[in-house]
Amino acid sequence: MKQELIEWAATELSAEVAAVAAVLAVESGGQASLPSGRAVVRFEGATFRKLTDGTFDASHPHLSMKSWRDNNKHVRGGEAEWGRIEEAAALDRDAAYKSASYGSAQIMGFNFQTAGYPDVHAFVADMNKGEEGQIRAFVNFIKGMGLDRALRAKDWRSFARSYNGSGQVDHYAGALADAYARKVDVGDAKPGSRTLRVGAKGPDVRTLQELLVGRGFKLGAIDGHFGGLTLEAVKAFQSAKGLTVDGVVGPKSWAALRAGS
């Protein structure tokens, strides 16, 4: 993420650069696009179910589910996450694109109007063009939701409740506060910027978990906490790739995880 875009957003929102960087760090690790050039995405099956009235619960339970918690075991991560969107789009195109979060700010598709777009398809097209459109959408969304005041005040609980929903307020508020306290910059915010081991928490761990799941390694919930199940998955991945099996995710493990993502 270009520093000048972060600074522009902070100016537009009358907020600290560190506060804006903290939000982007927590939402996406500061990553805007995938190797293909398309936006970083995460499909949400509970949203798809709501928008389609549960029509596909029985036929496509991996795409349509009652709780956001059920989505974690189906997340593929990386480029493969677009595969989930495309499969859902074959069932209901509008609902599918509205049911995913996009780009560095991970704005849900159903928020396209608040983000400044006439329809969800114009929104997705702009998210796929890269950082500039994503940051414009972020600024529009923050203003449209009235979250600029909470961002300026660093009222992370209020911000997390409105931005991420009521399901994990403590988790997101804590991650935001931690990212702000560390004064992350866009370089620090990129996924894989720090070595991870048991006990680590935050967006880097969530990215790690999504990459592992995307490669077929089971670890339970994708929750941003590096616990025992994540450790087992890391060791299994390292063993499969001929890496040192120490459960520590350093540069070599990150590179292997990203290869082909």
C-alpha cells in the first residue's frame, strides 16, 4: 500500500495516519491485491444465505450457512477464495458479489452504495483495479457510516462494532488498539512481515491460517490466534514442503505458503 494513499485518507478523514494504517493492517494486513491483480477477497457464506433466503442451504452448504462461524472451515484464502465467489455467482450473481469483502479495507459488497458506487458490479470492478479505488471506497465508507469520529478518537470498540459487526468486538478492538500502539506503517502491515510462533495474535496470524486452510491443512477456527491446532498445521505444511519442522513461520515458510496463492 502506497504511503501517500494512507496519508490522503487520513487527511480526508481528519484522522491520524497511524489510525488509518491500523485499520488496514487489521483488515487485510495492508494487502490490496493478489498476484493475479484481482482484489484480496473473503467470501461470507452467512451473508450469501441471508441474501438468498436460504435457498441453497441444502444443495451448497459450503456457500450458504446459518452462522458466520461456519464460514471459517470453508475459507480457501488467496486466489482460491475467488473460486468460492464465482461458484456462488453461478447460483445468484448479485448476491454472490454482495457477500464478499474486498481489498485492503475489506469492505463488504453489499455496502457498495455507502462506498460510492451505483451497483455492486461497479464496486467490484473498481476494487479489482487496485489501491487507489480501494482507498477512495474506504474513505467514502467511513464517512457514510459516520465512523470518522470514532476513528479520530481511537474509540476502537465503537469502530469495531460498526465496521466488523457485533460478533467479535473484543477481538477486533484489541487488534486495532495493538496495531495503533505499534504505529504500523504500510511496510509493517504487509502479511508475512513478522515471524510467527505459538502465542502470536493478529492479522498476520489470520493470513497464515487462511493460507494453510487454502492448501488443505485443517486447524479449526480462523481466529487470528496461533494456538495448538495452528501449530500442528504449520508443522504438517513444513514437513510437506521439506522445510525445517519447527512450527515457526519465518521468511522461508511464508514464501512457500504464498507460492501459487
